[in-house]
Amino acid sequence: MLNENIQALRKSKGLSQEELALKLNVVRQTVSKWERGLSVPDAEMLVALGETLDVPVSKDEARGDGALPRTARRETLR
């Protein structure tokens, strides 16, 4: 799911929740909630996450349910 992908990608980049939060201009608790599946980033934040974590996501691909698009899912499995 999205929460697991965010956490795995963040860790693969060697970032703490705090460091990722700073890059995205959110608080650490927001990243924690995404990773625990308690909330999901909106479409604009998904794009920002993709850019920060080097996973391609476009606004057209960001789905309303918070799932990463197929291209991003494939990228995270490699």
C-alpha cells in the first residue's frame, strides 16, 4: 500500500521522517501518519513526494484514493 511505499522509499534514500518532512514543508507527524496509513497525501503532495523520492508521479496519475499510480508501483518494486 501507499503507506508502506512511502516508508520504504524514504528509508532507501536514507531520510528520517523529520528530514522528509522538512523537504516537503510539513511536520514530522504528517509523514508518520502517511506511513501508518492514518492519512494519505493529496494529489499535489503525491507529486512532491515523487519528486523528493525520485519516483515519477504526475498530477494526472495521482489517484483520489491515495494509491500510487502503476508506474510508481513498478518503480518501488525494483
